[in-house]
Amino acid sequence: MQCIDPKKGNKLLTNVVTEKQNYKKDRAWIEINLNNLIHNANVLKNVMPKNCELMAVVKTNAYGHGDKEIAACLNQNGIDTFAAATVKEAIRLRKNGIRGDILILGHTDLDLIPEVLEYNLIQTITSYEYGKRLNQGRYNQKIKTHIKIDTGMHRLGLEAEAADKVIELFFMSNLEICGIFTHLCVSDSQQSTDISFTKLQISRFYELLDKIKDTGLNLPKIHIQSSYGLLNYPQLTCDYARIGIALYGTFSTLEDTLKNQWNLHPVLELKAKVAVTRAIKAGESVSYGRLFISSGDMKIAVIAIGYGDGYPRHISLRGGHVLLHGKRVPILGRICMDQLVVDISEIPKVKAGDIATLIGKDGEEEILAAEVAEKAESITNELLCRLGERLERVYIIDEC
Ligand SMILES: *Cc1c(COP(=O)(O)O)cnc(C)c1O
């Protein structure tokens, strides 16, 4: 699906529109460009070694982009391996018609294993003990699993050194070991100590795989890299790369995003309407706390979006901007739950109902998600996945 016939629509994606179609816009919303998503998936497939497949990470509502729509679009474009963080996320994907493998990356309570089986999901084995308990559960079929190996992150997984325990899992009769993987914790860094550490993690993992092979077992699917792992260590021998943030057309920091080595296209734009405009006089204050005081007569606009929608309050008084009529205008004073105020003295033609762009392009100007994240002293991943449920998500694709 690279395009859509607006008359016929699309079975999996009911809320898709084309650029030309008009859709009703309320106060604040997200526009998701599915052509950019498809572009990014293709770019990523091209940088991966030949036998490596893309595992699309769609946890936390696909980093705020809408998990069922993102997964459906990818599914229709030949991607059939997904990763979720939780069993509930994985079930949601299945209930919305997503086919293929769905790996649950995180812990699933044993009470919910019947659902893992019912929906044909794959559970990560997060520790030896957990694997043993999974094996002891009385289910009438084998549980599909991937074994997580801790090579230095010290979060989830069996220790890479404990080869005996890992091998034991392969012999547990109620487990089907479909994969084995590890996670890198400083693969984004260019510092030499971090590069050494990443190489150590990688070698620990491959050494473990050798020990498994030495016992005569066949290796299941293997995977190591996430977005930064693929960026900085692209040539590892793997069956999958687990890609989240890059799929959405950005990296975690502004610096990395601006390099844009792969020519990724941002998938998400965040927009909101001007609610009212008004004039204030010199010496008057704007918003809670009276932290902005006007030094002269000025014109301001109230934009109908706030931290209740996931736009970070931390950006207040830290030089944040929005785009209006293709120009950058500064945010004034504190960001509120449902509104924020901007200075429109330079563009007095702004009126109620005009559309402000908080993330995305307007004319020649662009505000990257990574820029907003940096202003919020965070990373793009956090910013995007916290964009709230109150925002409507509109999916846009080229018209055939
Ligand atoms: C979230 C996650 C990923 C995806 O990471 P990105 O940096 O967004 O590509 C990959 N693997 C694991 C284990 C994760 O938790």
C-alpha cells in the first residue's frame, strides 16, 4: 500500500485520508504521513545486511504514532515481525488484524500466559527462573519464546556467562525457543570507552552462541541491534534488527537527527488551532506565575494545546517556538494543561482558527521533534511516546 483510492478506502486503516481530502480538525491533532513511514522502512531494509529482517518496534502506541495503524501499514508493505513491550499491546495488535510474529519484549505475568498462547504471541524469557516457571505452567501447547541475554545492560535477561542455564532452556519440553537476543546500552555513543563496551557486549553474545552451537543445537533467530545499533554497527550477523525510533524518521537527539545519514523522513506532525488572539499592553503578564512580562504593547495568540496533550511543560521559558504562517513565533510564559500562548506581534494577521505547527513543516520552516525534545531536556523517544490520547491521529497517504 503506497497509495489509497479515497473512494475504496482501506480495510485495516479506516481513518486514512489523502492530502487533498478535508478532514474535520478539532483543537489539536497529530498528522501521520504513511508514505514517509514506508520510505523509512525501505531505507532501513536497505542498510541492513541481506539476511537481516526488520522487526518493527511498535511499543507505547508505536511511539505515539498509533500502533494499530502503523503496524497495519507496515504489514501491508511486507513487514511481518513486530515487537511490543507488553502482552496487552501485543493483543491489541492481533485484535486489529496484524499478522506475523509479535514478540513481547517485557515481562508478562504468568497469569496472562494463556492469552500469549491464545493470540499466538512470542514471550521473552527474561531470566532463568522465569523460563523455568513458564515451562512448569500447565498449558496444552508449547510457549513460543525468545531468550533475552544480558551482556552488560543489567536490565532483563540471563547472564551471557551462564551458558549452561541458557542451554538448559533449550531442553525444556514446554518451551519453543524461536529466538535469542541481547540489547546494547551505549551503541549510540562515539566515545572510545563506549565503543569498546559495545564490542564487548557483542563478543559476549556471539561467544554464548558458539557454546550453544557446540552442544549440537541449532541456533534460533538472533538479534542485537536497535536503531542506534544498526546505525553504528550495521554489519553484525543477525536475523533481525529491532527498529523503533528510526522507523519514525528521527533519532533520539537533535544532533543525530540533523546528521540524517539515512535520509529518513519524519512521520509525525503535531498541530493545533489558534483559539483566540488578543492585544496586551507594556508591563502586562502572560499565563500562570506571571513569569513573562511584556516590555511593550504586543499581540498574542492562545494555541489550543498544552501539557495535557503531552506537549512538555518543561519547555516553558526555555525558548520554545511554534510555526504560524510559515514563521517561527516564541512561546510566552508557562505552558498550561490545555493551552499555550505565543507572541504574534510580528505576524498580526494571525486569527482564531489558524493552524499552528508544533512539530513539523510550515512553508520553509520546520520544527523537528528532536528540537522540541532537546528544549524539554529529554529525547525524541520520550516526547513522542507521551503525546496524549486526547490528540486525534490522522493518517495521510498519497492518492492513487
Ligand atoms: C524499545 C526497544 C527497542 C527499539 O529501540 P529504538 O532505539 O527505538 O530503535 C529495541 N529493543 C528493545 C529491547 C527495546 O526495548
